Amino acid sequence: MLDGGFLGLLRIGVDIALVWYVMYKLIMLIRGTKAIQLLKGIVIVLLVWAFSSVFELHTIQYMTNQAIRWGFVVIIILFQPELRRALEQLGRGNIFSRSSSSEEELIEQKVEAIVQSCQYMAKRRIGALISIERETGLGDYAETGIPINGNLTHQLLTNIFTPNTPLHDGAVIIKDQEIFAAACYLPLSESPFISKELGTRHRAAMGISEVTDAITIVVSEETGSISFTENGELKRNLDKDGLRRYLRQKLSQSLKASESKSRHHKGEENG
């Protein structure tokens, strides 16, 4: 009997663990897509349904019951691309791969988009100012510009800085895998140690690096040179390989720090 009870508990434990693992991987899969907004909407509907059940709000309860009853059909219709993507990754086994590898792939895509765009603009002397958000939020500075919320590609990034277009002045702010906002105003550094030959873009890049941990890239309109600022320091005259190396290093460090911080918080919670 004891063996049977132990095996039963073991099966239940394995069952629950597998369900939670699959749910976690599915959430990681849809993170950053419009499906995550749907998930938030489902949670709100369920909370409203529970509230109406407790306080016997029959009209609201009827409406939420109908939403839940037909909601799954609507989800299948509206989110067919996401569901197909999930099934394709399941078939390839990617859905069970380690999340860190997918994060590294996203970093690589981010780096290549920025490097290709900067290389294109540097050759054509197109001025650019690109700030990459890390731990410190750049929302206040993004509000001074125009919201973009578009996927980060070198084509879109280059097009924003094309001369004589409405958004080419100011800075682009990149958040995660998106171009968060464009035509943003960044604080100018008042440091007396900045070379007089550097213009407003470099002073803005230094300024934002002095008050946040953002990485900021400047493409000079006069010389076509590429510069890089972080924590109040300026590195000048980078080639594409140097820029790629710096971005990989800094963004990988940010990823490792974020993972370490997450493990630390989990350890505190378990403790």
C-alpha cells in the first residue's frame, strides 16, 4: 500500500511538473508577440467571472460565460499564425530547447541589425544616434519622441535616419527587440573634457550614458565614424567588427546579469 501511495504521489508530482514546464515554455514562446496581450485579456476575463460569481452579478456572469465559451474558437481564428509557429517549433523540438540559447539568438539578431545599419549609414555619412535600453528604463526620454514599437531591422533603423525625413533628427531608443521610439531628445553632457570637435550627437550620447546604463551609438554625419558610449565613457572610430564585438560583449553581460539577478530572487523566495 505504501509503495502504491508513493507511486501515486510521484505520478501526480511528475504530471504537475510537466504541465508547468510546458506552460512556461509556451509563455516564453509567445513573449514579445501580440499573443501575450491576449493572455492578459484572458486573465482579466477570468477575474471578472470570479468576481461576478462571488457577488452574484448575473448579467456580468452570463456575459463572461459566453466569452469563455466562444473565446477558444475566436483564439484559434485570430491567432492561427502563432499557433502554427508553436506547432512547428514543437515538431522541430525547439520548444524544449534552453531559453538562454534563444535569448542569445535574439541578441545576435539585434547586434547584426544595428551593425548593418550603422555600417550603411557610416559609408554614406548619414548621422545617427541610437540608444539601447538595459536595466535603467528610458521611458521618460522615449516620451519626448514619436512611438514606433516596430520590430528591430536594419532596414527600418536606416530608414528612420534617412535625411529629410520627419524622424531623422533626434535619437532612436531600442528596447528589447523593438525600436521603441524615434526623434527622442537625450540630455546633453556638460562635461568639459569632451573634445570640441564633437557635435551635439556625441554630447547627447555622453549625456545619456552619464545618467543611465544605456549603450549609445553615434554615427558622425561629418566623418562617417562610429562611436560608442557607456557609463560616461566614449570609444571612437570603431569599425564594423569592433562595434559588433562591443555590442555582443555588453548585451551578453546584461543577459547574464539579468539571469543572475533572477536566480538570486528565486533563492531569496525559496529561503
